[in-house]
Amino acid sequence: MNPSLTLSALIAQSAQQLDAAHSAGNLSFGHGTTNAADEAAWLVLWKLGLPLDTDVSDEAHNLELPATQVASVQAFIEHRIASRKPAAYLTQEAWLQGVSFYIDERAIVPRSLIAEVLAEGSIDPWLDLNTTRVLDLCTGNGSLGILAALAYPDITVQGLDLSKDALAVAQINIERHGLEGRMTLAESDGLAKADGVFDLILCNPPYVNAQSMSELPAEFKAEPALALAGGDDGMDFIRQMLRDAPAHMSEHAVLVLEIGHERDYFEAAFPNLDVVWLSTSAGDDQVLLLTRQAIVEGANTQ
């Protein structure tokens, strides 16, 4: 490898390495980036301590880098490939809708499509001035609850998760965004520790079916399995949650649920539910909305 390179050349070289590893089946994206070029830019800029919005085409950033910096970046890229750790774990930072979150191996890398729904206001027609209490179920690193608090300044949020480790990461993010007075956390198996009744429930649960779990790339297997595995058909957690949810929902409350690529399993498990499918960048069949009435009338008649 070259002893010294410009910033843009180093990013291009890194992208080639990542792309080659991906093409050979030895690397997977999906934890903040979807391609080699974006991931290379992210990792190189982060390793060099440069802002991630650096204009790499600017001549001011394209003088030759010291050989020591080049070698450090090259070793970092090689570590990403060899370790198969998601890039977000290596940088300990992830973004949803332009908002930065701390992350480490104790929690799943935040990437929920519910973040888009919050940012775009897709669920606003189902909310009103009485929407004051939000539950972030399976909160992980706390990102969805925090995004909800940022989107709706008058609400309070409770985040629930079975993992103490994930809750520790969520607390870091609550403090990072100055939301200690508006978002609380509790260790909870499902809705067991839900604090009363809520007007909006956000839930990105473990929903990956057993067959898909066995086929996940190494980067996804580096994440806590507790946050991913949903049983044979991926619906284990969701079945219990839908049984328990009405007792924790106000009369006009809604539940926003992510199910990934499991629509067929979801509809087989809950054929009588009156579902509203919400559009996201991944399509119209990965995030859904349920009213309390729909859950009461449909989920409990299976």
C-alpha cells in the first residue's frame, strides 16, 4: 500500500477494500451505511478525527496525509473487515434522522424505520393534544424514545427493555440529549413494568424468525441476539405484547410496530387485525400502526 495518500485517494482505496470483501461474502453493510463508498468515508473521516460532513473534494483536504495517518487508517479498515464488527460499534456512534447516538456492543445498532415515521410526521393524524405519554418498548439504546421526545416537546417517555446492558446505553443517550427530566427507563419483560397508560407506544421488537437468524451475516450476529430473535416465526414477543398492550393504552392510543421483512408471518399470526401500513424508505410493509380498538377487536380473536 502507498506510504502516503491524499484524503480522497485514501477513501477511494478503503472503499475498494470494503467492496472487495463484500463481493467475496466476507463483509456486510446495514448498520448505518448500505455501501462501500459511504462506509469508507465514514470510517476514514472518523479515524482521522475529521467532521463527517467534510468536503473531501476540497483541495484544502487533499494534500498528502502523513504516512503514519495513512497506515493507521489502513489498519482500521483491515480491522473492520477481519473483525466483522459493525462500523457503528467501532466508532461508538450511530445516527438516526441526523441525530447522533452513542452505541456499543451492549445494545443493537439503532436503525429502526420508525425513526422515519417520527421525522416525517406520518403518525401525526392519529395524535392530538391529549398525546402526552409515550412508551418506547424494547428501547435498546433509547433512540426512538429520544427522537419522539425531540419531535414532540410536550410529551414524556418511558423506555422499557429486558436488557440491563441496553438500558445502560440508553441512559448515556438520555443524558447526552439532556432529556433526564422527560424520559425514564425500567428493566421489563415486555410490558410488565409499564408505568400506567400511554397515548402512543413505539415498538421495534425482536422479530427475526429462526431460519433467518441462522443465516444472518456476522455483523448482525455481533449484536445481542435478545434484540433480534423472535422465535420460529418471529412473532413470539409480538403475540404477548398484543395481548398485554390494551391495558396500557388510553382510549385513543395507537401502537407503531416494526416487523421488518416478516409481513407474511405477521399476517399468518394475526389475520384479523385491522392494520394501517406506513410508508418508509424500505417500502410499505415493514412498519404498521394499530389503534387500541383494532388490537382489542383483532389480536385477541386469534
